[in-house]
Amino acid sequence: MDPLIVNLFGVTRVHPPVPQPSRHPQPPRKVAELLGYLVMGGRRSYERAELADHFWSDQDAPRARRCLSTAVWRLRQILEPKGVPPGSYLSTENAEMVGFNWASAHLIDAAELEAVLDATLSIPAEHLTQTEAQGLEDGLALCTGDFLAGVLDTWALRERDRLAARQLDGMAHLLRHKLHTGQYQAALALGARILERDPLREDVHRDMMHLNLRTGQRSRAIQQYHACRALLRQELAIDPAPETERAYKTLCNGTSQDPGTAPEKAMDQAMDRLHRALEELDRARALVEQLTRQQPPPV
């Protein structure tokens, strides 16, 4: 029998191990939320009273219990349709407990991503083997959308944010592996995707500076620094970290690692002076506007 496949990223879908008239059944919202809760809350079973209170806290206890029983019944119909033995994926041996059968053959995208990240993020990016890096890339490819998209309960929103942050950490780890192994264009593409979702990732801005320098794009590396500094000041009212400033000084000094030619270096220096002049102009303009507002009105 084929494994059960559950997609919790994007639209929740369940692919049972036996052919069904509906190829990709989409559980009702509350049933999808219950499934996500069972598989992402740790490998344990839950008391029915706990689940009923969690999902139907606005109902009295007897009605909440009936709602849970209905949701569990519907979930079983989806996970264990005709041809799949009861208990294969949904464990209810104890009348008061409900849980996912982790001993079954299954592939749950969110759980798979967590396992891959746990295995690879603890290894320095430069020490990842080709197999480990490919596993990380395959795991990240499972993220086709938000976790339990459309579910707005507090626990789901919190889990969505946590998984999104871990996904970005995994992407940054893979970026650094590709930087180390000379896959510069792929690393640049990863960096752009990360910064599109989280522009305040200073570590990724710094990686992009290094990548642009290594690909002979010193001007872009300098622009990356200035964009990073402007964002940090605007959004967090802080300056770049010392590591970022050191990387910028390396760019300005033109070390032996710099692949640029003399004319390119002159252009880069001119671009840097232009950026600084524009920033000074912005500060002067803001000061003039402030002083103008403080002037007394004409008599």
C-alpha cells in the first residue's frame, strides 16, 4: 500500500493510499485544522476533553464533545477511506484519546520540513555534504504556501509564523552552502527570495554583499550595504552590525579578493560618494523642514 500523503502548506489536501473518486480530497476547514494540530503538536495523543475545549471553547462541554466526535469521524473518512484498515493513521484505541499513528507509512510536508531542518541546521553550511544539501533543498521545496492557509486561529497563526521563520533559516543555510561551493547565481537567487520576504535579515544582506563581490559586481555589493543600512535605520532605528561594517570597509578598500578592474573600482568609489552625498542631502532637507515648522507664523 502506498503511503498517506498530507499537504499542510497552501491548500490542505490528503492523498490516501488507495485510489478514490476524488483524487485530492480537501478536508473541511475545522477538520483540516484538527489534522494539523494532531500532527504538529508533538508525537503524542490528546485527550478528547482537551481537543473539545481547544477547538469549541465557545460551546458548552457536551456540545463541544459532539462537535469533536463529528470532526474525528470526518477525519477518519478522509484518512482511512474504504480499503484502508481502521486505525492505520488515526489512533483512537483509547476511547478518551485521539492521535496520529506515527508508525504508519506517511509523508506530511510540514513534519518532513521540520525533520530536514533539524538534521541540517546543526551542521555548518560549509560542511554539508552534497546529499545533505540536496535533502535540504528538497525539504524547502515542500513549502508551497502558508501553513494551514486560511485558518486564523491563534495557534495556527503562531505555528505559521514559526514554520515560515524556520523556512527562511533553512534557505539562508542553503545559500551559504552554495556560496561556499561556488554556486553563486543560485545563491544570489536564494538571497533575493529571502529578502523579499524578510528585508531586515542583515545576515543575508551581508551574504549578498559577498556574493556580488565574488561575481565582480562591486557596485551592487555597495548598493546592498546602503540598502541594508537604510532599512535598519528606518525600521529599527539601528546601525548595521560590526560584521556588516567590516564587510563594507573591505569593499571600499578594494582587497586582493576583489575581481574588479581599475575603471570599475573608480566607478564604485564614485557610486559610494554619491550615496553618501544623497544621504547627507536627505538629512539636510529634513533639518530645513524641521526648522521651517518651528518658525513663528508671520504677523
